[in-house]
Amino acid sequence: MYSRSYSSYYHTMPDGTVKQTNPFSGAEVWSVPGRGSKPISNDIPVTAQRIGSVVHPPHCIFCEGRYTSIAPEKSR
């Protein structure tokens, strides 16, 4: 029924990247092992400075406070 062997749907590249192919749709997914365990840092850097308030000109239609001037986003 299928012309490819199971091993062709899961391939490990020389650099460790894993390529998986969905046998039904043919969609490819590339993943890097260990990437999910990388450290996440949400700390505010010591060198961070506050951003002052900015008055946006009337031609800036996408600025905060002008949401009623544009069409609503299409629902997904």
C-alpha cells in the first residue's frame, strides 16, 4: 500500500535535528532535541529603563486609543 518504509518517515540528521514526515499528509516537521529544556528568563535586566509616555499623532491609526477607527480583526 505504501511505497516507503517506516524508517523514511523518521530521519535523524548528522547535527542531531530530527525530521519527521506524516505518512498520510506528507507534512514535514523538523525538531531539535533538547530545545524544549532551554532556560527561560523573564527577569527584568538591571540596565532596563522606563519608557516615557508618547503622544501619538492623529495619523497613527494603529496606536492605542484609536481601536475604534479601524475594522475589527477577523475571527479565526
